Amino acid sequence: MQCEFLKHNGERCGAQAMVGTTHCYIHNPSISADEKRAAQARGGRTHAPVLMEPIPVMPVDAPIDVVTLLADTVGRVRSGELDPRIANCICALAGQLLRAFEIVQTASRIEKIERFMLNREARS
């Protein structure tokens, strides 16, 4: 149903009315001006994931810590405490952390092998 609000030129608002009302969100008299301004400031991003309370910081210093982080994240999603979109971001970042740990570990191994080879050549 179309919003019943009449503009200054006599035309009706072209927006759809909210469910159970005869007006759209902007023209609904039961919604305060402050709420409307806040909604406009968000630019329609009313469905963005929001954390109701901060998630405790979990240090991630080793690959095993990523396992703990992911297990905690899964538990929070399953309990409804954490929005799945936020959990998806955490999982993507955790994947990047694992890749970074792998790169650092590989670089360290290569460095040890190179030092070993240089020492071996120096003795020859």
C-alpha cells in the first residue's frame, strides 16, 4: 500500500506504507523526529550487525590460539550471542592469521637451512 502522506503540491508520497500503518517510515506520526534523523544518518543501514556487548579479547599468538578463537566463535554463534556476519569476519581474519603463521614458520625454516648450508660450505 502506498503512503497516504500528501506533499505540498498535493501529490501523495510514492513510498510504500509500513506494515500495519497508512504511512511510510518518514511520514509515520508515531515515529519521533529524532528516530527519523538517526535512521537517515545511518543511510538505511539498519541491518548492520551490532555487538550488544564487547567480546572478550583473545590473544592469538600461535596457530593453536586460532583453534581456540574459532571454537569460541562457533559457540557464540550457536548460542545466539554473536551475529553470524561478525563471526564470518572473525573466521576470515583467522584464516589470514593462519596463513601468516605458516609464512613466518616457512621463512624461519628456510633461514635455518641456509645457515646450515653456509656453515657446511665454510667447513669444506
